Amino acid sequence: MTNPLDWSLLSGPIPVILLILTVAAFALLLTDRTRAWWTWKAPTALAVGAVLTAILGVVVDRWWKPFPEGLPTEVLLWMGVAILGVTVTAVRLPSLTWRRRAAALACAFVVGLTGLNQVNRYFQSYTTTRAVLGPWLNTGTDFHKAAGRPTGLVTAPPGRMIADVWTPPPNLPASGTLSEVTIPGTVSHFTARKAWVYLPPAYQAAPRPRLPVLVLLPGQPGSPRDWIDAGGIQRILDAYAAAHHGLAPVTVMPDATGSTIGNTLCMDSKLGNAETYLTTDLQAWVTANLQVASPDSGWTVGGFSFGGTCAVQLSVRAPHLYRTFLDLSGQREPTLGNHKETVKKAFNGDEGAFTRSNPVSILATRRFPELAGRIITGANDHEFTPQLNFVYLACRNAGVDVRMNVLPGGHSWQVWRAGFTQQLPWIAERNGLARG
């Protein structure tokens, strides 16, 4: 029997049950025979809920602006449903007995839970309760224990893949490890949150293969753990390793924003030296702490949304390090909401400084035949797809080996999980690990 923690939150009975319970909860909350309730209390609760929802939309999109692309209408509406459950409950409570107050609070909880899960369904973020509880259920393995001591290395001769010369030992573990680590901003002085590192089963062997490095960046708002809890990265990489005798890229998931809602534009600017952190500081930490492919051989950088934009930036700005990129639903250029505000806040209005860091501007003036990239977008992502078309053409015109794929879905993890899984064999082959 399937563990309840693994029941789907996106499809099947749970979303349906929550919606039915929400209808029942509103029916109970709105049931009242008094004249006052129907003449002014219920209308007041509904009006306050609608006003608070509208205010939330204005605050988020006009003043706070944590999301460059703004709140999707469907997401705002479901947040409004949750708010409405609170306002109706608040108006009802004073006239209820203690027992009925407890029931009303339970109804508000159900409505709020349904609203949150519907938002989750929009972004396809957490597929199961296990994913939601990931930070508590999957705390990782101590990095020093997982990395072990330096060993001899198995390398591939020119023209061959690691998989061609690799023989796994009989005691190789079935799964890789996830570890939380600190990557200091020694040169950049960037204050980053802790990163995560995935080491595939083959890394536990002695001698171990010299594995390629994959750097994965989160969106904004977001955190490095997003690739673990929402992205299911360990499951995807473990599945690839199981099909390739324990081989998979060593995967580093660093912080690029400094906080959940921070936006560094992935540049060196007055907002923080994120680019130097993700190149110089990250490279120094990886080479000092892991036995992996040399940076001279080229690493891969990928990400979703903000992280996808950042991946293209880093490849164009540091092609000596990141020769391969994966752009999952990124934007045309780094942004804080609009171009003028971005240049003003990040570069004190210096358009030239922004242009020198903007990837599409650089692609228009230089050629990058050494780079290869894949761009993935959702068929229903009407805001980002036109921007990605522009990036694709800019890359192609600059000599980049680039392809663009459209997958079912919108600006969500439905596309990002599928896109990463689809392109992982290409990334591995591009980096000399195994033929697709």
C-alpha cells in the first residue's frame, strides 16, 4: 500500500476532497438564521475579503514586487479564497459558542489549506506531502562523510566517455547523497545561504571516476532546496545513475539571491556580487573540496525562471567555466520588473554598465561557438515563451549550439522537472560522462 506521504497533491482524490471540504466549510460558515448576519455581517465579511485580496495584489505587484513577472491571476484568486475564509470566520466568531468557534476555525483552516494547494497546483511545486515536509524529512548527509577521502581517479582518454572505461565495484550504493554545505563568498563578499551538493553513487567508489560538474540555480523567490523538494533532483539523478552504473554529474545547488525574495539579477552590481560568487568563489570551493572534472574542461549551469536567465548570463559572461547551459523558462534579460527601474536600482542609472553584463547585448556583439545550450519553455507560458524565442535567436546568431523545446505546461515545475529530465542525457554526453 502506498505511503500516505506519497499521495499526489496535484491530481487524484486529495485535491477533489479538499475542494469538497471547502464548499462544505463555506456552507457551515455562512449558515446563520439571524437577520443581522444576512443584512450586514455576511456582506461585510465578503467585502472585506475582496478588498484585502485586491490590496494584496497591489502591494505585491506595484509596491513590493518580489516577482518580476507579477502574480498570476489564478494564484491571486485562490489566495483570495483563503483570505475570504479568514474574514468570514472572524465575523462569525463573536456570536458562537466555544465549541462552534473551534468548528469555525477548523473550517477556516480547511479553506486556507485548499487555497494553498490550488496555488501549489498552479506552480506544480510540491507533488506530495513528502515533498512539502522535505526540509524536515530529508536533512541530508554530512558532507565530509559523503565526500570521503581523496582516491585515485578513473579518467577517459580523448574521444571516449567515462562510461566507456568505468567498471563499478560490487558494493556500490544504489543512491547518491545530498549534503548541505557552506560556500563562502571569499572574493565576492556575497552573503549567500547554504548550498546543497548531490554526489552520485559512483563518487563513493575507490578509485572514483572524474565526474563532470552541474550547477543548478533556483528561481526568484526561492532557495537552493527548491531543486530538492519541488524538483525531485535526487530521484531524477539517482534514476540516471541506476541506468549508467552509478554515474551521474556531481551537482551543486548554490544560492544566487541571498534571501528568499532577493533579486541580485545574477550580476555584479550594487545589489551584490552574485556573478563573482557563482564563478570565482564557487569554482574555488568545488575544486578544493571535490574530485571532479577540471573547470578547464567546462562545467554546466542550469536553472529555472530567474535561474534560467542566470544560466545564460553565466555562460556568456564566463564561457571559460560554463560551456554548457540549460535555460528552463528564463527571461529575455535580468529584471527587477522593468528595464528602467532595473538599471536605476542596480547600476545607478548607468545603461552602459547594465549592457556590459546583459547576455543578449553581449550575444549581439560576440560569437560563442564553444558554447552549447538548451532552452525549454511551456506551451502555456505565454509571458516567457516570446522572451525565450528572442534569447534563442540571439544565441543562434552568436554561433551557440542551441536548441529550443516546448513542453506541455505553463511557468511551473511541470515543465522544469520534465525539461531537466529530458536534457540530462544530453548534458551528460556533452560533458563526457556517457552517451545519451
